[in-house]
Amino acid sequence: MLPRTPLHRWLAVAFFLLLAFWFHPTFTGEFTEPGVPYSSNGVDDLSYVKKLLNDHKVGPEIEYASRTVRYVPDMRERKLITEVDQELFPTSFKNITITKESVLPAGTIVDLHIKQSPRPDQVDVSDMIFAASTTYGRFTDPNTSPIKEWTRWLTDGNGQSNGAGLILALFDTTSENLAKAAKSLEDAGINATVLPSSNELDMAGRYVDLVQMMYNHPTRPNRKYLVLIDDDTFFPCISNFRKTLSRYNPDKPYYIGTFTERADWLINNRAPFAYGGGGIVLTTPSAKQIVEAPCLAKNNETGKYILDSDQGDRLLYNCLTAHSSLTLTYLPTLHQHDEFGDPSGIYESGQLFHSIHHFKSWHKATPERTHVVADACGEECVFQRFQFKDDFIISNGYSVAHYPQGIDFDPLQMEQTFDWGNHDAGEAGAEVVFSYYFGSLRKSLAKTGRKQSWEILGSRKEGDGRVKQVYLKRWSDERWYKDGKTPIVADDPRDSVVVLTWIP
């Protein structure tokens, strides 16, 4: 053994410090090898980021920042917003040429405390069955196909069903197309039955006819809740949704759903019916009443339904009102999402959504990208918000927003980024028609220079409990400049990229 001389002691100290600075140059007490992001099984996330940016015509010159997020599931409740006593980006963004990088600049670790909730591979909703009616064209069109979204909430994320059943009714199609659709769903791991819709029924009738398809399905005796959906309905927290439904005894008749967010439409329709895009939940006794009632009977002279309506959800309500004593059990965590334009105010509100809708038409969002983070921190951390000392707010899976002049507003109030599209609210105005549902809305910060936002571009699972998210802010997005005045190309502006890596 060597004698413990002062020289050896100093050499040992120097060796320790060398190791410390090699594995964590920022020396904050966490040990990460510089430039090597968290991944699993040798996954090369740099190639993933490079390809993602190239596919979306971003770069190669970009502004870049990253952070590694370690989620700590020790919270008793899911908060609308969690304040974090750290900066999200303690070092400034870097200008890099992504094609010339061999490794990505590493982000130090920040701990975020969350409520524990199941990941997709821990979900069992085998006592639920869903039903949707659409066309083969919509089902196969890349712009409208629901397969990517359905895979997120109808499977375990690994190619196997989470137990839920799905009935897909296709209108005006062929046996060959029915078989192709069934094969596509099977390949995705979705437990689906594909059936033809009746050619004798219009869209409203085909919607109501889904009830008898679920009621007569061979697995129905094993199902407690029968759910009508549109082909663009998405359930971010399917396990929590199922847990919420347990309040309602499946042996009793229930008709469960939500209203439109537009108070003027609710009043004009003069009927408190469940709007179908948010999802309508029936129990077996209520489905039985619908199946046995003449919901689709027509007037011989006019050819119209006796319970007249050109909308399926309203026709269903008319039938229940005429032939049963059932009224709506209101569940506001289901969302119809009857808003147009920029939806960021909704998705950045921190709410726990049991359903979302219209994200491919009335507004644009990519919940199949957003939801991937559930593979790490669980389904309830999807859309969850975290506010940092440097005035950044993560809306998990949707955006990373920065408020360069400070957060001097109430983040518990929803930002009114959306509008009513071509469906004018008349004298009431958007603030009134939406505030009845969402509460008082704060003014939009678009084109004020007071907000910048990086929106989700892509995400993927990189191992057990690990997910990488890539967020993008395009330099040409006029929302993030005062009065919408974007820089000129001669100034060589860069798109900005944020990468967050979630680890256990």
C-alpha cells in the first residue's frame, strides 16, 4: 500500500475534480456525460432530431436549447400550474448548425414533481366499447385518418390493445375496403370490429344506429360503458376517464356527455343535449331503451325523421326525450371544442382533458405527438403546466412559452387565442359566448411582443419511462412579434428549437 503523503492526497483530489467536471461541467450535483443525452439501448437521438428537423424544412442553422426533466411522482394532486423554483434555461440559447453537430449540447437535470398516473402500458379499459361512423375516404386520407390518434388511447403503445373495443362503421364502401380497414386497425393493435353503415340512413341516422351496433356486439355483456365518438375524438387520459365513470352505476340507465362551449349555440338549440364530438357515454340499460325505441322512424309523406334532426347527437337526444325519462348527466371534462383558429389558449390552460375534438378541422393540433410523454410521466402529466423563474411555462406536450416581459397576468385565466370562425356570435361577442364555459378570458398576447412559443414538432419514446420532445418556434411566425412585424430575411433569422428529455 502506498503511504498517504500530502502529494497523494492532492493527486486524489485532483482526480476526483477531473471526474466531476468531466461528467457534469455545470457542477450542479447531477452527473451527466457532456453532450450525451439520456436515451436507452444505444438510441441515437441526434439522428432523430436531425431527421425530424429536415423533414419539416427546419435549419440547418438553428437556435437551440435543451433540458433534461426528471419527473418525481410524489404529488397528491395534479395542479393547473406548478411553480418551479429554478430557471428552465439557466444558460442562453446557442446558435448551431445541426448538420455539423456530432452530439447535441447537453441539458442539465431539473426535477418536476407530478402526481403518479398510469402509462399507456399500464391501462386496462376492457369494460369499455367505443363506436364511430365515417367514410373509407376519411379513414384512409392522411389528413383525416384517425389511426395514429386511436393508437395512442386504444392500445398499450406497444402494439397490443388496452382492452377497449372499437366499432368502426364505414359508409358507402366495399367488402374489400372493410377488410383493408380491419387489417389496418389490427396491425395497429386496436381491437376493432369494422362494419358497413346502412346506405338507407343519412349521417344523423347512421350516428344513432351505432347504439344498436354496440348493444348487439358479442362482447357487450362484458362492457359497462358504451361510448359514441366522432372519428376525431381523442381521449388523453383514458384511465382517469374510466375511473371518473365509476361514479355512475353501469346497471342503471345513464346518458353522459358535455355541452358545446358556445353559450349562444346552447341557447339557440333550446335543448340540453350531449354534443357528440366530446363523446357520449351510455350504460347498457340506456342503450337498451334507445334500441327498443322508434328513434329512426320516418314520416311517410316527408321522408324525414319523426324526431326531426339533421344532427346525430340531437336526434339521439330527441329520441331519449320522447321515449324515456333520461336527462343528461353533465361531465364538463369532456370537450366538444367548438372553437376556431389558434387553440393554444385552451391547450395551454393546464386542464385535465377527458376528451378533445375538432383538432383536424376547426383548429389544428397534434395530440398523437403531445400524448407520447404519457409513456414517461403518465397520462395525467399530458398538457400539465410548469412555470419557471425565467418566465417560461411548459404546457407538457403542447408548447414551451416564454414571456420576456414577465408573467404579470393570472395564468389561471385562459388566454383568448381562439375565435368563432365563420359562426358569428352576433352582439354577444366571443368573450361572452365562451366565458360562460371557460370563465373570464384574458386578452391574447399574440402580436404584442410579450409572448413567444415553441410548439411540439415531434416526440418519441426512447426507453422505459423516457421520452424526448422537440419543440419549434419558426422565425417567420408573426404571432411572436409586436404588431406582427417579422424580421427580414437579410437579417439571417433562425428557427428556434427546444429539446426536452423526460427521465424517471
